[in-house]
Amino acid sequence: LLDGRSIDDWLDEADRLAGDLEAARGTIATIDSAELATFMTTMAALHDSLGRAGNWASLEFAVASSGR
């Protein structure tokens, strides 16, 4: 799930990707198809990072609350 990285690495990656996307604010209407593809790829990477972090947290909670 974490692919050899720590949870902090995934969250740092998500923070960096969110900053990259924020930098595009106000430009979406004027970008070309290549820039749009880059934006969408970055968005997919952000969703992947957040998904991994969220899934890891859910699994950690399940283990901690299972009484083991």
C-alpha cells in the first residue's frame, strides 16, 4: 500500500502536488491540451497519494481497534 515509502512521504507528496495544482488556478480556460493533460495527471497523482494515506490510516485504525 505504501510502496516502500512512509506515510509522511505520501502526505508530503500530496502537499507538493496540491501546490502544483494551485499554481494553475485561473489558467484552466487558457491552457492547451498538453497542459491540460499534465494538470489531469497531477490531479490523478494527488488522488493516489491521498488515497494511499487514507487507506493506510483506515487499516491502522482497524488494527488498533480490533484488540490485537
